[in-house]
Amino acid sequence: MPLDSTTRVQLKDGERERVRQYASPLTYSLECLYRLWLSGPHSRMTLHDQLAVAETANPGAFFDKEETLPLLVDEQGYTRIDRTRGKPVMACLEPKRNEFMEYYISHLVGQRLGMKP
């Protein structure tokens, strides 16, 4: 999953509030992490890893487009398309942001970790 695909998936204020209002050890910890990473009131948490894990668990569920590209990691560690030396790799493009966010948030607020009935 290239960063230019996952960068399109950021936690909006209302979504963050939905997670924050669900009082559990997990959501409290996530809110603390969000606060560490946000540089100001208008910055947003980008869910790179969360999207990658969700797509791995549900292949094809969260991307409109997947494409096999000839990729090569260059001397500086950057992933590049190289039609002559690159190896074919499936890349996930065009994330289904809203479908992913509903999946992600519903799992966060649906867990019962440490909560009393």
C-alpha cells in the first residue's frame, strides 16, 4: 500500500469524537496517541497502518483499484516504478475511505475490552 494511497485516509473530527466518547482502555489509549501525533488543531491523524491491516484481513474490501506495477527500491530506500528492472508487485490504489472508516470505527467502539456489562 503506497503512502500516496493511505494518505487519503485521515480521521475527521466527528470520527475521532465517536471513538473518544466510547470509554474503554483501547479508545483512551488511541486518543492519547492521536494527541501525541497531532501538531495543531487542524492536523489530522492519517491511518496508514490501520488501513493496511484492514485490507490484509479483508482483501479487496477497502480499495477501488489495485494494479500490478514494476517496483524497485532505489539506493535512498524509495520505492519507484521501474519498467526495466522492477519486480511485479500488486499495489492498492484509490482507497474506499468511508467504507474503511466505518469498519475501523465500528470495531473500535464494538469491543468490550475492560468494560463492565
